[in-house]
Amino acid sequence: MPNLFRVVAVLACVLSSIPQVQASDEDIIFKPLASGPPKLMVLIPGGKVPNVNYTNTALAIQKATEMSLWIVVPAVFERLCIIQCSGKGACLVLHQAVEGAIAKAVKAGFPLVDKSRDVFIGGHSLGGTCGNYLMQGYPGVYAGLVIMGSYVDSKGPGSLVNYTAPVILIGAELDGGLAKPVNMALWWMQFEEVLVSKGRDTAIRNKSVVILPSIDHSDFCPGYAVPGDLPSELDSATALNTYIGPTVAAFLHLHSGMPTSVQQKAIAKLTNAIAQTRTLMTPIVRAFDLEVDGGIGIIEGGASSPWCITAQHRIGGLSATDDANLFIKNKYTNSSTGEGGFEHTRVGYKVSGSQLLLNTSGHNAYERDVEDTATTNAAKEIGCKLVSSGRIEQQLNVTAVTKGVTCGDVNKYAVEKMKDLLQSQVPKTLQRYETKGRGFCWKPDFSPPGDIGPLFIAETLELKENATCLSVASLTISTTISSKIFPGVHYCKLLSPAKVMDWIYTVSMKTPETTSNSYLLSSETTHKGINVH
């Protein structure tokens, strides 16, 4: 990955001869529509979005509040705030721009007393990333953070669990980019953690994660069609006035000294939104739980791979009676190669009475990125080293009822299982996919040359999108019990159930072109060019 700060510096030099903002952009001040406690929100626009496209968003938020809310949408350099704020330690220029916007609001009549109580930072998409950096770079300066279509850090002091300022993450069910539901599940799981550790009131007031139904990423900036987004299922007025405005207002009401009755309504509003979010996110979380047990795969790995255990049962092909005699242990390795890595694990088996104990191993590949810019938090593949059906038949002295089960068959089962889960939890999501989404195409398993183990480690599950489907082919090593090399094993690179959910929830409804060129939220804009959102 290119050094972020070096790239930002180069961009700043290249763009230094260009006017600081687009000719049509200037700070936009929205004076309050109601009386009550005076508060101000500075709403940082998304990448390449003219700040005028937040006019209706600002008005919807103001209409939903019961206080004297001022909103300023600042103009940012080249409509890319990340150039002014590339990290929490490099946010001086954006901080100056925000302070300038606040000063303009004060000059226009906002009665500022204490920024740490009176001024909130808001941000959409890339603006949310900049807002996150700003809040961390200037702790205690502002009252709270409203992020729409974006997120805070995935781990460390800037994660949702450890965030020191009140924050709300507001996502969209039909977000076509990095803040899609499968990615937001990571922060949803952190919210659930806070709910358990700190209690309901603290979690809702200070760490809420809400996915608004039926809206898309562009609904936060009406009039600007974000590249790569999915179409909203709501008209703009409904999206803004029924969902976005009231959700933001509820958060602000909880941190603005409002009467108890108003705060109770705000808690009720967010509680209802969180309940809807839980319904939407539960199938995704369950899919992630199948990747690793005892951790979060993309962040910290885990102790075992539940999906490898499921795959071993499927590969065995036994009757239900015989399968009950399999006891499968799985060891998850966080690294692919090196000491203790997946490359050096081996399968094992031991008969104990009528039971067969199997030792298997697993390792998942992720798009790891310290800047939280992976296109998906789901595993790219789940690697499993399993025992062959032939070895199981031999050791238990039984005959498999389903012969020749392949890694590809396990992939098909992953799709069937996720569809069943969706049908029972969120049938609307499944119906949307089956109506509008592209399906899956299955290609035969393929093997590395010579069934060489290191090549199995080095090569990957094949995933290729086309106009009609996601084509899937598993890498495998499958040997007989008489093989001279790794006898009686069945290795698979498998499709992750969470990847299936990612495809069903959003990605399948995009065209291949917009999938491969999805707009980006965070500092990856400096890695892959600036013609993105």
C-alpha cells in the first residue's frame, strides 16, 4: 500500500495551483427553523459531492428537531476533505475550515458558548471518515459525531467500543459501497458488545448503529447520484423526512439538554430503529460466526472455523446415524504461511470405540487494510484441511450414503443455508435478491499442479463476476487412502457464508462495472485516484 501521507502530500502539491474549492462551492449556513436550546452541526460533505446537495438533508434534520439547530455545510478543498484531513494526526487544515465555518455561523447570529457542548460534527461518506479523524485529532473540542454512510475505526482507541465522544453511525440498507450492511456488521457487533457491557441507555445514547431500511447511499445527498450506488426504494422526501432527519435529530436531542419528555421520545425512536437494524443484521452476524469462533475474523482471527467443521460433515457424506459418530476438532490459524501457519497444519484421525475423532484446520483470507478500506469484511475464502470420505469410511467401517461430495457441493450448501436463514429472518431481502440480483454459477473444483501442498496454500478460490452471476470454483486437493502423498485428505478453498450474504444483500444487484469500481469512503481515495465518492 502506498504511504498515505506521502500520497496526500503529492496530491496537495499537484492541486495547489487549483482554486481551494470548486467555483460554485462556499460555506452554506442554515439558520434554525425552531426555538429551543441553540446548537450547531457542521456537516462535512462526501467526496466529490457539491455541498449544495446537502440542502434538503440539512432542512430535514432541522424540521425533525425541537431545538434551535443551526447547520453549516462547509466547502472543502477540491470537494475531497481527505486532502485536508488524512488522519487524526493530520487534520489541521480541515480543523481550520470547520472553525472558520463555526465563526461564520457565530457572525450570522449563532450564540456560541462552549463548543464542547454546543457544536456537533457530522459527515457523510468520505466526510464521515474526515469527521472521525477530526474528532480523534481534537478530542473534547466538539459535543459529538454524526456519521452517515460511513464508520469509525474498526479497532483500537478509535473503534466504536472505545470512542470517547458520543457517536451515531447511520447506514443504508441499499448502500452500494463500503458502508453496505455486510461491512457495517462489524460496528453493529461492537454496538452489541457495548449494549452488554455498558447497558442499554449508554449504548443507545453514545454508540448507536442504525441501518435505515430501503434507502441508498445517495439518499443522504439528494440530487447527487453516487457512482456505484444501488437505487433507493423510497422517494427522497420519505427517505429524508421519515428516516434520516428524525434519526439524526433523536441523537442530537440526547446530547443537547432537552427536557426529559423529548429525550424519552428520542430513546424510543432510536430503540425502534435499532430493533429494525437487529432484524436486518442478525443473518449477517450469523454468517460471520461461521467464519471463525472466538473472535472477529478480519480483525483478530479466532480459535476455530465452524464452517470447516460443517464442511467436514458434508464431505463425509455419511448417514445421519453414522455422522453422529464423528467428533470433529478444528484449529484456526491466523497466518497462511510461516511458523504455526496453515501451510504446516495436518489432518489427523483416531478411532475411539464406535467414534472417530478428526483433527482439521482452517485459515481464512481477508482483504486486510489498516485504513479500513477493504471492499468487504467477509472472508475472500475459507481454507479447510479435512479428512477424506474414504478415510472416514475405512476407519468407521461404514459406507457413505452420498458419494463424491466436492468442495463445490459445500459452496452450494453455503448458498442454500444462507437463503434459508434469510427466508426465516428477512424474507424481503431474499425476495429482492431473487427479483433483482445475479445468481451463482458453479464451476468444477480444480487442483494445483501435482497436488502440491504449498501451491494449494498459494492459490485461491476462484470468484469471477459476469453479467449474469458470480462464478465460483474451489481449489482442492483430494486424495485416496492409498495415495503416496497426503493419503486420505480433502483440502478445500471454500466460499464464505458471509461472502454469500454480501452478494445477496447488495453486490449482486450492481453491474460488474460498478462492483469493481465502487466508490470509496476513506483514505483509499488517495490510493486509487480521486474520481471516486
